[in-house]
Amino acid sequence: MYTDKVMDHFTNPRNVGEIQDADGVGLVGNPICGDVMKITIKVEGDRIKDAKFKTFGCGAAIAVSSMVTELVLGKTLEEALEISNKAVADALGGLPPKKMHCSNLGADALKKAIEDYIEKQGKDLPESRFDSGQGCEDS
Amino acid sequence: MKLVYLDNAATTKPRQAVAEAMLPFLGERYGNPSSIYSIARDAKAALDEARGKVAKAINAHPEEIIFAGSGTEADNMAIKGVAYAHSRRGKHIITSAIEHHAVLDSVKRLERRGFQATFLPVDSYGMVDPKDVEAAITDDTVLISIMHANNEVGTIQPIEAIAHIAKNHGVLFHTDAVQTTGHIPIDVRQLGVDLLSLSGHKFKGPKGVGALWVKKGVKVERYIDGGGQEGNRRAGTENVAGIVGLALALELAAGELEQETARLTKLRDYLIKGVTERIPHVRLNGHPTKRLPGNASFCFEFIEGESLLLSLDKVGICGSSGSACTSGSLEPSHVLLAMGLPHEIAHGSLRLSLGHETTPQDIGYVLEMLPGIVSRLRAMSPFGEEVSSSSACSCTQEEHHLVKSHQS
Ligand SMILES: Cc1ncc(COP(=O)(O)O)c(C=O)c1O
Ligand code: FES
């Protein structure tokens, strides 16, 4: 039911772990099936230098986490905030309809981590980016 | 790659002899058992013989056996059939929270049609307390339906004790024996039940054929209307090949039940011991001894079942899980929740169900592969770092006690 790309990221996940002196931490739980994802980022200038994840969840959730951390490396914060759930799912060659909600987890955790970084810097949040388009309602 | 099939509770590999016995009925011996000429009589004779075999295997009379399209259909027929046939006497049904959905959803549909239902709780082993059954009986109760053994955690229920209570109160008692038939001895008279469901593909027979045993004299409203087949109790031209296959599979299973139970119990306990010894933060689900000979069900803390299944599949091991992520409904298994497991623990469940082909080498292979898979997933889990510190463990005292007593 999963694409080869999903299975590849599930079997050989990129960037597993936790950055000890992280600049931003994003921890989200999936209200639908009770899964948890934690993304930590390191920022240099306005670019994401490093990103790592830890995930408690299904194969799709692990692949999504891996893909998000890969997509985000080297991106500016602006660009990173542009990464949508759909973009993550597309990069994985698609997810089964029942698993689309898992892709929310990745983009949400990333946004939380960036939000955390920006807050720690005492900067203003670009409000519009954080409206709640990430509802976990099952499709 | 080696294939280690440990999902025999989902379905089993049909025996070669069963497949061969079925073939003529998909070819030369194609007669309709209800017709009059010789090839029809030949099919009818095969049907009668099959009915006799099934009856013999469970100590019933042949005319008490109704063949059906699946275990699910047998359950539906039993519950709806009894409820509607006796609704003028009462409209209350007692069942348990851990039944298969074939039973649960049949009862829930009846609830929407004006019946009342009680879903009895179970203890932490997944066991129904006969005292709870007795306490739930009212003047309005017409049916009790409690499964013989649970498909997820393997716990064998105190059917005889419940049957005794049902009889004292004059209430009909159905048991879903889909997981036990062909695996542990079934004697309907000794069990004391009034109706019993079974399914061919769980004991190395074909899929899509089951049977309901209804004790002589018990009224069941017809559930599928049409022709007069199955003694006018279940319409539809019989699945002769399937029925012949089911009957032979059951006959063969009954013939080797004793050795096979002993062999599987040993393998199962070897697996349970190996897993609980080699992997920390694991618990056995279900009763340590009153369980199906082939069922080993675990919860691994800090990880999720679907990712565990995918990892096992990568090394050729087939299992199943009650995790929310594997269920279409995104809710963890109702059985594990009813046993009091918290959501996040139920999430990490793994059922390995052994069968006729399972060898000690297979179990050795699982014990070799599983610890590495679990630690790899734990290393990926945000809860994984807490594994070594017991203070971070969220289980209650009682749960720790449970794990310990399971291991002994
Ligand atoms: C306890 C129980 N009841 C009923 C069924 C349904 O049987 P079938 O697959 O023949 O419909 C199953 C198997 O899935 C089962 O395990
Ligand atoms: S994390 Fe539960 S379904 Fe994907």
C-alpha cells in the first residue's frame, strides 16, 4: 500500500535523532491516532542548518518525518514555512488516503520548531503562516 | 527470503488434501444438491457426509448443523435469528466488550431496532466474569453471546460456567467458537451452549464457508430468505466444494488435536518466554495459561504496531497489530482498550499466531530478529530515551505486577 519512496524513508530514515543544543523544538501529537512527532532544528543566519526527528507512529508518519527533515535542510525560514503537507506527501510519491493525516504531523512539527525558534529570538511571528490549516480531521 | 507466517488467527493455509477434496465439486461433481437426478444426488450425498463429519467433530447431531457463507454470517444468523425469534418474550441481549465485530455490530444493529444490550467488561486478562453475566440477566434477557476464545489476545472464556448460569435463568447462550474450533476440544453438549459458530478458514479449510450449530428445538428466525436449503433455515444453493473442504479440514484437525495442541503450546511458551526475556518494556496480552495454543500477543511500550509490522515484513515475518494506525477507524483495538490498556500501550501491540506449519526454527528466527527491530524503532521514538529510566514509565503498579506474573 506504500510507495517505494515511503518504504525507502521508512527503512532508511534520514536525520533520526535529536539536536542537543537545538535552536527550535517542535513537538506535536496527532489527535486522531495518538501519535507523536518531535523535530529539532539548528538555524544559522536565516537558514536551517540541521534538522532531526523522533517519531512514535506508523510507517507513513516515520517516512513523513524523514522527508520533512530532508526537504528543510538548507532552506531559509521563509522557504521552510512554505512546505505544505501536500508537498511532503507528493515528495513521497503520495500516501494512501487513510494516511494523509499523518503528513500533517510532519509539517506541523516543523512549523512548531520554527515558531519556537522565532519566539526564542524575540521576533514577531508571521501570523498568517500559523493559521490552523493543519486540522487533523480525517478525510 | 524466508517466510515466517505467524498470522494464523487471521487465516490459515488450506491443507493440500482439503484443496484436492474440493476440486471435483468445482468440476465433474457439479450437481445442485436440491435436484433429483444422479449427479445431484451425488452432491447431496457429499453434503450429507460433510454435515456428519462436522457434527461428529463437535459432538452434535447432523441436522443441527447449518452451513453458512462465513463465520461472520453464522454469528449474524445466531444473534439476529434468536433475537427476532424470541423478541415477544424479551428484548435484552448480553454480550462482552471484546467480541469480534461480527457479534458486536450485530448486537449494535439490534440496539437501533429497539433491543437493549449489555456489553460486559473484562478483567486485565481479557476474561469475562460469569458473576457479571448473572448480574446482567433481567426478565427481558433472551440471549447471551460470549466468544469461546478471543481472536486478538487468545484468552479462553469460562463458557461452561456461563452456560450453567444461562440454563438456570432459561436464557439462550451462543458462543463464537471461530478461533477455537479445530484448535481446542469442542463438545457442544459439554460446553452447554445452545448455538455455536465456526469458520472453515481458521482450521486449514477454505475461506467463505462457516457453520452454525443450533441445538435441536432452539428457534432461530430465518436470516437469509429464498429456497428451502439447510432444512429451510438458510436459503441459497450450497457451496458444496467449500462445505466438503470445511468438513474434511475439521475432521483432520480433530484427529490430530491433542498432539498439535501440545506442540503449539510448547512453541508458544518458548516464544513468549524468549520475547519477554530478551526485550525490556514488553507485556503479554491475555491470560498466561488459559489461552489459545497458538496465540502470543504482546504490547511493546514506546513504539507503534504498524511500523513494527512493516519492519517484520521486511525480514519475512507476518504478524498483526491492534494499533490505531493499522485499523481503518484510527482507534486502537477495542479488545486491548477493554482490558484496560491505555491508548499509547495498545498502540504498540503485536499478535503472532502460530499454526500447523510453524517450526521451532521459525520461533528462533523471530527471537533473533525482533529485539533488533524493537530497539531500532525505540531509538526513533520520542519516548525511547525513557526506556532505561523506570521512573519515566507510566504504567501503574498493577500493570508492573501483571508483566511480572506473565513472565513467571
Ligand atoms: C472470533 C471471530 N469471529 C468471527 C470471525 C469471522 O469469521 P469469517 O472470517 O469466516 O467471517 C473471526 C475471523 O475473522 C473471528 O476471529
Ligand atoms: S501515525 Fe497513526 S496512522 Fe500514521
